[in-house]
Amino acid sequence: MSIVSRVVAPFLAVALSATAAMAQTPAPRPDQTAFRDLYRELIETNTTLSEGSCTLASERMATRLLAAGFPQDDVRVLVFDERPKDGNLAAVLRGSDPSARPILLLAHIDVVEARREDWERDPFTLVEENGYFYARGAHDDKAQAAIWVDTLIRLKQQGFTPRRDIKIALTCGEETSDTWNGVSWLLETHPDALDAAFALNEGARGRLDADGRRIALEIQAGEKIYQDYRLEITNPGGHSSRPVPDNAIYRLSNALSRLGAHAFPTEPNDTVKAYFSSMAAATPGHAADMRAVGSASGEAMTQAAARLSAADAAWNAILRTTCVATMVDAGHAPNALPQRATANVNCRILPGHEPQEVRADLERVLADPGIAVTIPGNIDPTSPPPPLSDEIVGPVREIAGRMWPGVPVVPSMSPGATDGRFTNAAGIPTYGVTGLFADPDGGGVHGLNERIRVRSLYEGRDFLFDLVKAYAD
């Protein structure tokens, strides 16, 4: 049975009216204040590749679990000897039924680089301002990482004994997996830390409109393939006082312009069709086009998809493979013709297509045989999306319906890449579930002045706590 037939019907049965505008953030409860302190400590532990230490962050979170009463044997900081700053935290709350397979709460604690001179605030100091938390990692992914540690602490303090083990894994290297990836390393060297019936991870969000009204809560099943490509052209160069038409920078620039004007074909898969079918009633301005993408084919679907792609970059990203230039480097001296020009093109590839296939597409679009297109590093594993069964979706729908009446729960495919690509390929069905509602612009994730609404963080914390208890018991 397809994802559409299994998923769309129950999602469409949910009332789809958006909630009223979000009220002002209320004063935090005492338990929220304690959580804020944990969140702040994790945020303010720098975990960038260049200067930070995931090992220190893991040790600090381990200290909190031990202080809450977890046995030493159930809290481990696992570090690869050759990468002493890239430690990972693995912990477990033991269940009562040894025959029940565990659940895994997965989050990465490394963050994207952030330069203080570019930000309005210090990116490594948690700032609460005008209803938002600002910091690098405020959302991606230290929000969920802090929630997982806090969830185990709360369960321990309540004396809760789950039926199945609840594991958490806070890992390093998700943002720089071409350098090193903690999940891959754990799967190879400490598979017991990740072994589970299924995993909850980042990759999905709650969607807010421009006025802060909740539109939908996503549950992610499957994701696009992350792949970088290196473009390189060489030239004999020469003296800059004697320019010639054959210039490496011009040729690379012209090729990149051709790439920028190119759109890969529209190919909505079952999950994307289910997403648009579910979102139609909640998005009246685009409902007809969403229904067309969800159920139609041929020219009608293509034209509807084109309008949706123009309306929202996030919709465009799930409808097709995308490739974009992210870095360029050229020349060796200001007074010399360039002997070399290179670029990095980052592609997010729809499931069902292989990186080598897209490399051939890039060569065709660039239309310059002098530009070599290669794949640096390893090619990530691929796997089909995990099933959105009632056992997985039911608790999400029930708890979300109680917390946010009328907000639909919709299936989604992540246009980015998460560590779920490794766990899914290893046979651990991995779902993006966060309960964290984000602004339409994504809240500055990977960019400047990253932020998350204070109310969204606290509500997501309560949502995930109840969800973990439901799954674990």
C-alpha cells in the first residue's frame, strides 16, 4: 500500500483550520526555568568544527544525567581517539521489558560556523529578546538535543519506568559529515548505542505563517540525498595587462549562470503528494495547486507545481532535485590571469536518483567540456523512506490534537539532509518529529541571527515529552 493511501485519509480527517495568533509568551514555569538553564549551557558550549568541542558539550550533558540519578554505566561519552573534540553522548533509561526493542532519541550537537562580526548578537551567548531565543544552534539542533536530555531527567525524576528502553544519542559531525560523522562512527564501533526499533530525529518542523499562526505540524519520512560537486577549470593564465577571451573565471561564471537558470524536472513522490494533499485545506490561497500536485499528472500537475515553486522556496525544494553554487575560488594573484577557477555546487537529490546520474546532468547543464565535475569525499548511503504506520503517526496526531486543536499533522520529506540517512540505511526507521514551530523564513538556521520562538521551544518540549512517554509505554 502506498504512503498516500495509508497516510492522506487520516490526516485529511483532522480539522484544518489554523489557530488564532500566538499569544504573548507567558512567564516560564519552574520546570521550564530549569530546562532553560540546561539549554543555555548547551548553547554556550561552542561546538563548531573550527573552534568548538562536542566532547565538552557531551560531558556537560552527561554530568546533568548523572546528577539526576542515572547509573554511570548508562551514561557514556564516546570519543574517537583520533578526534578528541568530536565526542558523542549515549545514555539510556532502562525499561521493564527486555524483549521490547528500544526507541532512540537522536540529535546532533555540532553547529554551523558563526562569525561574531556578522551577527547582531554574540552567536554563542543565549539571548532572549522579544519572544525569541537567539544563538547559533538555538534551533538546529541544540533545541531538540537539550529537550532529549531534559526528557530523560524529567522521566527519572518522576520515577517513570518505561516498558522499553529509551536511548538518547547526541552526536557530532552532522553539519560536516564529509570531514567526520559521529553517527557513522557509532554504527561501526558502538552499534549498541543506536540500536532501536525506531528513532526520533530532527528534519521536520511546525509551520507558522507570517503572523505567527500555526499552519501545520510535519512528520518527516525520508529525505533528499546530500551531495557536493567540485567544478574546476584550468588555464595557462598570463599577465593581466594582456587579457585574452579564454578566461577561467569568465568561463566558470558563465557555466554557473546556466546552472542558476536551470530547473530540474518536477517529480513529486508519494510523501510529497501526501503533504500537498494534506496542506490544501489549511492553505486556501494555494489549495487548488496543492490538490493538483497531490492527485493530478501531466501538464496540469507541472503548471501547478511551477506556481507552488515560485510561491515558496521550501515547496520548490521538495518538488525537484536542486543544485546551487555555494563556494567559489579563483585566481592566484591580482595582477595575473587566472590559472584555475573552482566552485562547490551543493545538490539535494530526490530519492530514486543517484549522485553519479546528477553529475552527468550537471555536465550537460554547464555545457563546457573544459570544466571537470567531480564528487569529493564519500557518497552517502540511500534508503527508502520509513513507513508512516498508525503506530508511529497515531501518538503524534493524538498529542498534537490535544495541544494544538485544529492544526493538521502532515507527512513531509526533508529537503535537507540529517543523520537519519545513516540510521535509515542501517535498518533503524527514523522519523523527523520535533513539535517546534518555526517562522516562514526558517529562523536563520545556518545563517545569521538564528532564532526560535520561546513559546515554540517550551511547547515543543512538552509535546516531545508526552510523545516519548506514549511510545515508550
